[in-house]
Amino acid sequence: MNDKKTHGGKRKGAGRKPVDSDLAMKVGQACIKLEQQEYSNQKQALLVEQTNLQEFYDYINAIPLDERKDFIGSNDYKEHTRSVSDEVAALGQPAGTHGTPSRLLRINKSHGSSIRIRREVAEAFGISEVQVKNHLQKYRAFLKNLK
């Protein structure tokens, strides 16, 4: 059997290269930023798709200014106010007693978004996707140790 001391490269530059911590931090921050942007885009899409708050606001803004005072005293205004309050309450609904999320909005990562983000960051920094994945893991471990 071979002695462990004889294994591995002996030439200059052989072996694993040390990871540049600054690069790992920059890559991790870029990935997190893109993930947050993806989350924000999905949230906005769900708000537009599953609520009609924008319709309510457009309806009010379509009323001429001189007629808005009359509108405030009408039954339409009371109905409008109740509808907006219900929508806002549903959007701000806290998690249930068993930790269940809001019934109205459930945001999941879109299929393939992690791969797409890693690919974009790899192209931006000129490194491989595997390196991006490793740097992201190192960045997340760093953040976890800060807490």
C-alpha cells in the first residue's frame, strides 16, 4: 500500500487553490440580490393576478375631482372602502397558529430560477456555475455565523 505522504501533486501550483474570500462575498451578494429580485417580481405578479386593488384605485382616480366629494357620501364609496379593507386585511394576514402562511399569497421559487441565477452570476464574474454554487454556500455559512 502506498504511503499517504507520497500522494498528491508535488509540482509548483499543484493542489487546490485557496478561495478568495472577497470574491466569495461578492458572488454571494450577487446571488442573494438576484434571488430577492426574483421573489419581488413573483410577489408583484401575484398581487396583480390575485387581487383587484389596482382596479379599485383606478376606479377612484377615474372619478372627476369635482364629483369625488359626492362620491364619498355614497353607498358605492362604503362598498369600495369595505372591499379595499378586506383585500388589505387578507394581504396582511399573519401566519396561523400552526405556522401556516397566508392563504392569499404563496410564493414558491420558480422552476429553474436557481440555475438561471447561478448562470447569470457565473457569466458576470467569469467563473463556472459550480464555483458560484460553492461561493454561495460559503457566503451563506458566513452569514449564519454572524447571527
